[in-house]
Amino acid sequence: MAVPLTAYLVVAALLFAIGVYAVIAQRSAVMILMGIEVLLNAIGLNLIAFWRFVNPGDYSAQIFAIIIITVGAVEMGIGLAIMLLLYRNRSSVQVDDYAELRG
Amino acid sequence: MTGGEILLRSVGVLVALVLGATLTWRLEPRVLESAGVTELGPAAGTHPQGPIGLAPNPDVWLYPAGPIVAVLGVLFGAVVIPLGPDLVGQDLGIGVFYFIVVIDFVVLGLSLGGWGANVRNAAEVYYRAVAQLVSYVVPLGLAYIGAIMMAGSLSTIAIAQAQEGLWFVVLQPLGFALYLVTGAMQAYRPPFVEPFSRHIEHGVYGSSAGWQALLWRLSMSGVLLLVAAMGSVLYLGGWNGPLLPDPLWMILKTLALMVLMLWLGARFRPLSTAEMLALSWKVLTPVGLANVLLVGGLILLGAGP
Amino acid sequence: MPSETASCLDLWAIYPELVLAGLGLLLVPVAAFTHGRGRWRYLPGGLAFTGIVAALGLTARMLDWESQTVFCNTYALDGFAHVFKLLLLSGAGIALLAILAQFRGHNQLAHAPMALLFATLGGMGLSSALDLGLIVLFLQMLSLPSYVLVTLVRTDRASNEAVLKYFIYAAAALAVMAYGLTFLYGMTGSLELGSIGAALAGDGDQVWIVLALGLILIGYAFEMTLVPFHFWAPDVYSGAPAAVSGFVSVVPKIAGFAGFLRFVLYALPDGTGGWPMLVTLLAALTMTAGNLVALRQTHLKRLLAYSSIAQAGYILIPVAVAHEVAGAMSAVGYYLAAYLLMNLAAFSVASLWERTRGTDRLASLAGMGFRQPLPALVLALALLSLAGIPPLAGFAGKVFLLEVGLEGDLTWLVLLAAANMVLALYYYVGVIAKLYLERPAPNEEPAKAGSGVLYVATFGISTLGTLILGVFPSLGLQLTDLLRRLV
Amino acid sequence: MSLGEMAEWFAFLVLALISLAGALGMATTMSMFRSGIFLMASFIGVAGLFILLSADLLGLLQIMMYIGGMLVMILFMVLFSMDPGGAMMADMKMSLVERFFSLGLSSGKKDDGGGDMEHGGHDGGGMEHGGDGGDGGGMEHGGDGGDGGGMDMSMTTPVKGWAALLGLANGALLTGLLLLRPAWPESTEQPNPDSAEQIGNLLMGKYMMAFEGAGLLILIGIFGAVLIGRTSRYPDDRSRTAYVTVDAPPPEVEESAGDVVARDSKEGD
């Protein structure tokens, strides 16, 4: 392996930072969902990089990565259903429009 | 593998794909015309009235990316198609799974090209292609699984070798029928031609010209070729056959399967996207699950290799 | 490795979970069939309740089993898991009754029980999981059905807002937490909590442990509604139907405590990474902020939300010393049991009020003691218990908490907690004064009677439970002492 | 450095660039559609990194999951936004990053809708936005972006300074720590080339529970999505309050054109 572990981890860390930015800065719920998907992506990359360099004999980490991918897919599904519901009721998925509960 | 060998194999796959796609492109309209189909869909060599509604104001990034991505998908897919036990671009351990995945790039290409053209009709392609993807992807996977279970491997070579004695089509007629239907859906051939329908001016065909139109034709011909080739690997025993040399058998089976799919498809009226989804989820998916159960039972009974 | 594949399928170890999962799967078609079909709509609720009772019985039978791990060291079967499962199941059972009571005669009767079963299943898995992958999986299984429950009334504006906030915050918190978990894997090369703990205790890099702990804590703190990760709770509790708020305020929170305790006790033994100090700080912050904000509330559900945040702060006191004080675990368990009963009692009264009056404004509670004596009494007892008045369960629980805190040399935190309890008395008693001292508005039409047998059952179970736990604390302590039995 | 090592570095750099640029593009471009495509590119880049790390099965799984998933997701974004092509925003003040990733978006001033495609009638209810959304082309888009309503300028948000700062600090902290304090016990072991078999054995053995649990999770997801997103034959009561308790079903509603869209996309989940 010519490319060291740190290089992969740095890519994952930068992905994570971009995901955090997207989750904070975006105001459309769908875009926030996409930011969360980037976060999950960073987790997967981190896991697989650690797996390859730290403990390649045990494939458990790949199962964890599969669980992460599953979680991402399920979140996408239910998130889009939630947004479909919101859009049908209020014609908007901007999170700023949902600020009635206060106190 | 040395650099030279990689280059040789890449060129080999490319040449084989281009030749095969050209053959498909010449052959397909004849089959369809003889079956009496007037709406040609992706089979059309040229447009009936020439290119219509070319994109006046396309997205500078996505529009050219569309055909390139689609051709790349076809090209990557061709890598695992075997013409003989040793005559294959690259024998991957997870070959069939890889094939399913990379062929998806065609849908991605259609979506990019359709949306990027920035005209109403082409944007429609995007919706229709995605709906078609959603309808074929699960039953198609189930059709693959029947053959994979019996061969006990994901490698295309191993699957073809497992059928030396008996082709899987004999053991799993249901799976083969399922593959015919979902394969036609994956290849956008009649009766599943919604993304290329006349009502939206032939989709991406109507909004592109020049090298892009050429690449679209290459990828759309190539996808039919690959679907037929994969079908003959999965169910018709690949290169296995008496007398004739291996590659010839493979080519013959591919062409025969292609003609069968087109001829059968021409018997039915074109289906709308909603009908496709209903067909897929209400009929094909249960059939696919039943096939998986049947194959499991057959394996338990000791059938197959 | 292939040789040992078959030996890990210890299905006998998860009978309670299997009952819930099987019943949940069965309810999917049953709910589709009974949806909108008159009296058939009660069938899923009845089935689910039976299933929860059966799972309770099965779990109770396991209590005296020897501690062991099953599924190749990925799933723990010990006193800790059993007691937490009992708590989760009883919370789910009472909440189910309240939900059925609130939605009696509505379409939601059919599919609410199914979502509730799956969420409970996730919580139960979380209390047993020993593997990082399973932890993430069960956390997600806990949240997904909760979204469905929160948005049971799909056309309600407040519900819509609640589910959007719940979803986004939960998903982000889970992602951040999983990122932290990957670093633990990187430092130790293992996904099992036990071996992670063994590897980290010796020569882990402190900087990375603290960073990973911080990231992971975000996920658990979200479930436990600790300040500053609590901001979703008031909105979700007040946006969701009151009976569902009761469920969401109890089951995910208990599961969060179970998961967090198991995580720190196994993966960060003996306070590695300084988690006790972090937890202490969070406890101080949570109880103070929760109580201060609760003072200003004008709606019952929001008030209860902030009160439940403050209660989470109290429970953190023994958690912070769980690794060194022997009685800490049983104090946590006892208080969680008390919290479960009194909180569900309060929320089911809110649910009754929402059903009959359509509001949860505190002002609308005026004179409730004269018009509807039973619910008023239940609410008053629940609030008194939350405030910690003897002889109710909340009092005994608070005594245990403070005792453990003193044993663990957290005197300043105990003093702060005591001050907070006095402060909290103000708003709890304020509500009770509204119930009994104020007269209802003269032009207000009297509330319809008909709390129904389901409400009476909910009130009865939760209030009697609060009383019994409070009067005979040793009963509860005997059970929660089992929490100390870890694998 | 040998040829193989150089090839590996090259592949790594290209794939890392794709993943990072894709994610950055997703967060900053003005066009909803592009942002979905950028995210997909990022996923594919990461999948390539997986394959480079010899987790080939996982890489392909990732591509398969996300091509279909993302395409459906973009479809939803297009439904939910006024201006999926981002044409209205092409004239707004943009930071450098945004300008780069929004390069080539056509301006909304052109006729025929420019970048924002109008596929009105086709998809039924999905595209009908609040009443004041129709006059998009003629509006002037200054810094404040008008007074909202259905006409929201913020569907892709201009870079927020503090959020960018937070993201940057986050990335800098993590990167710095990763570079300065590597604490990972690296091993020289080589992975088994047949990853499919290894993963299959784990799934059917040690991680049976994770396997079944993930299946259950997906089922809950499907079922939750259907419950939340469906249009019901029997609508919910308008508020949580029941004034009358009856056990008869409420009156049915007629299905509207919008339901077709809802149903199609649901099956994509």
C-alpha cells in the first residue's frame, strides 16, 4: 500500500467537515438530508480505511459499513416520505417555515 | 498483469463492443419492422423526420456528460462478458454483481443528458428513466439470483462453466422468462420504450446531434447487446455447445436471444411508466421470489451442477 | 472462521425480542386489513399489548439466569439487560394503553401499536448490544418508528413540525456519533465493547479518546435529552399527540441511559477519557437549564418536556459515579422506574385533556379538580412525585440519587440538585394550585365525561405503581440491584 | 517509487478529488439538480476509494445503492423546489466556491424559462407551488430576494459565513490531529481476496443478528415511509382532538392527480 492510512483519514475528515457545513448552512430539508448522507459517507470511508490498515483479517468492519449504508438508505427513504407529507400539507420543505413551536 | 496486457485487453473489449453494437444497430430495425412495429424507439438508425428540437441552451456540464457516462457504463459492463473460457476482458470474482452495478450508469447518463438538454421533452426522459429503473431493478436482481444460486458463484466464467452439462434455462424456465421481460426493460426495448417515446420526440435522441448522437446510439445498441449476452451466460450456457468454436456459440446465442426478446416485445403495445411499475411490483417481483424458492428447492433435491 | 458459523445462532436467548419482532411483522398485514374498519381497529392494539405482556413474562423468567454473551460476543444476556428490558417493556405497555385511549375510534388505532413495538424492540436491543455496528443499528431502529408515532396525525401542523425537527436532529446526531465510534475501532481494531475497553484502558491516546467520547456523547445525549442536545425535546413533545409524547419521553430516554451506561462501563472502564467529569458537568447544566426554562412554560406538554429534561439531569448524578459507587446502578434503575411511571401518568392526563378539550394550555386546567376529580388527582400525584414529595416514588428515588452522589464525593452537585428540586417545586405546585384552587371559567362548557376504561387502566397502573414504589422502596431496589450484574 | 505505487497514488488523488469536490459542490451549488449529481459523484469517488482499499464488494454495493437512491432523491428535490435548475439564482451575489460550482447555469432572463424547466402539467400536483410563484422570470433578484411566500430564494443557501467557519474549523481540527497524533496500530496483514465469501460467512454467522436487524430496519423504513407518505382512503382527523367518538370509518376522499407521483416515488424508496 503506497498511500498511507492518514491520507484516507484526512479525506474522510474533510468529507465530514463538508457534511457538517451542509447540515448547518442549508435551509431546505432535502439538502440537509443530503448533508447527512455525506456524513455517513465519511463514516464508511473511515471504517474501511481503518479496516484495511489496522485489522484486515477480520471483516467485521465491513459489516459495520454495510449497516451504515443501510442506515443511510433507510434514512433517505423515510426522510423523503416525511418531506412529501410536509410538502403536501404546507407546500414547503424549508426548515425556517417550521418554527411555530416555541417557548 | 503488465501494462501492455491491460492495454491489449481494453482495446479488445472496445473493439468487440463497437462491432457488436454496430451489428445490433443494423439488425434491430429489421427484426422490429418485420414484426410490424412502427415506433422504433432506441432501435431507430435515423430519425423519421431528422433531429427535432435540438437543445438551444443546454447545461454546459451535464449535457455533454450524459452520453459519455452512458457509453462508459456499457464499456465497463462489456469487460466481464466471456466469449470463451479464457476469452474475457477480466474475470472478476464478483462479476455479475459488478455488471448489474455498472449498467446502472446508462440510466445515470440518460438522466444527465435528458435534464442537461434543458428542453421540456428531454427533461421528461429523466423522470421516465428513473421510474423504469425503479421498476426493473428488483425483479432483474431476482432473475440473476436464480442462476447465481445454482452456479454457486458470482463470476461469469464460473456460471457459464456450471452449465456445461445442462443449460439453466431447462431447470429454471420461470427465471428465464423473468429475465426476458426485465432485460427488455433494462435495455429500453419494446414494449418498454417510455424514455424514447414518440410523444417526447424520442427523448435524448431528439435533442442531440453530432458526436453525442453517435455515442447515444452506441450506448443504446450496446446495452441491448450486453443484456442479451448476459442472458446467454446466465441461462443459455454461455459459450458451451458442440462442434462450433466457443466464441461463435456465444455470438450465436446472443443474437438469437436478442432476436427473441425483440420479437416477443413487438407483440405487445408500449406500456406507460405507471403500467411498468404496476407490472414490476405486482407481478414480476412475486414471480422472481417464487423462482428463488423453486431454485432453492431444486438445489436441495440435487439438481444442477 | 467459516467453521464456527453455525454456533452463533442463539435464538433461545432473544425470545422476548423475537416475540415483539414476530408480532410486529404480523401486525403489518393485520393493520392494513383493520385500517378504517370499525371495531376491528382494536385488534392490533390488543395483540400488541398481549405481546408486550408476554415479553415481560419471558424477560422476567430470565432474571435469574447466569450472565453470558450470545451471538458470538455481540449480545449480552445479564441482569443489566434484563432489568432495562423490563423497564422498557413496562413503559411501552403503559404508553400503548394511553395511545389506544387517545386514539379510540380513530384510524391511527391500527398502525400505532406496530410502530410502538418496533421502537421498543430497538430499545431492548440497545440495552444488550455489545458491538458498535449493532449499537448504530438499534439506535436507528429506535428512532425510525418514533417518527411514525410522532406524526400519527398526519394533517396536524404541530405534528409536522415536530417530526421534521425530530428527524433531522436524530439523523445528524446518529451520524456524528457513528463517526466517533469509528475512531474507537481505529485505535483498537475491534468492534466489541469489551475488547475496546481492554485495549483503551492501558495505552490509549488520550486526545483521541476524548475526541471520540465527545462525538459519541452527542448521540447518546440526544437520546437522553441532555442540555445542550435537548432542543428537539420540547418541540417534539409538544408537537406530538400527548400519549405519544409520553412514549417518546420514556422509552428512548431509558434506552439511551441503558446504551450509554453499557458503553462507558465496557468501552471506557474506570473513567478512561474523563467521562465521569464530563457527565457531571452535563448533569449540572441539564438540571439547571431544564428547571429554569420550565418556570416560564404556559403549556402542560412543554412544561412536562422541560421537567423531563431536568429529571434526566438528576439521573446523571449516579451515572457519573457508576464505575466506583456500588449502589449507583440500582439508584439509576430505581429512579428510571419511578420516572417512567410518574411521567406516563402525567402525559396520559395531558392526553385525556387533549382528547376532550383539544388544548394543553395550563390555563385550561383551572378547576379541573372539581370537574374531573380522577384525572386531576392522577396529575396532582404525578407532579408531586416528580417534585419529590414523600411518600411517592419520586421522593425515594431522589433520596437514592443524592445518597449515591454523596458517596461518590459529588457534594457540590448534590447541593445543586437539591437547590434545583426546591426550585422545581415552584412550577409543579403552581400547576396543582391551578387544578384545585382556581375556579373554571364560568362560560366554559363542562368537559365531556367518558375517560373510558383504557384511560382508567392507564391512570390506575401508573399511579398505583408510583405509590407502591414510593411506599415500599425495597421492592424496587431488589429488582434494580440486578443491574449490577454485568457480563 | 515504482510504477504500481505511482498508479496507486494517482488513483487515490483522482478519487479523493472527486469525493471532496463532489461533496463541496453539493453544499454550494445553486442548482438543486446539480447538487444531487455532485453528491452522487462524491459517493462514487468514495466507492472508488473503497475498491482501492480492496473492499471491492462494498464499493460496488455503495454505487448500486446510491445511483438508484440518489436519482430518486433528486426527483424529490425537483418536486420540492421552485427552481431546481437554479437559474433564478444565477444572477445573485455568490462567493467564489459557489460561482465555480454553479458555472454555466443559464440566467433566468432568457426566454423559454432558461434554466428552470417548466414541466407543469405532466406531474400533476407535484409542481403546483403557492399562488405567487408564477412570475419568477420577471422578478428582480436583489440581495434580499423578495418577500418569500412560495418564492423562496433560499432553497440552496448562499455560503453562510459562520457555518463555513465552523465546518472549516472542524476539518482543520480533525486533519491536524490526524496528521500530528496518529494513534492507530497498523498491521501489515493482507486481506483475503475473496471478500464476498468472508462477508457472507460473517453475515450468516457472527452477525446474523445484524443481518436480520438490518432487514427488519429496511422493512420498518418501507412501512414507515408508506404510512407517512401515502394518501389515505380515509383521511386523518383534522386535529388531534376527537369531539365525537365513532367507530364508523370517515368518508372517503377522491384520489387526486398528485397521488400518482406519490405512489411512484414511494416504491423507489
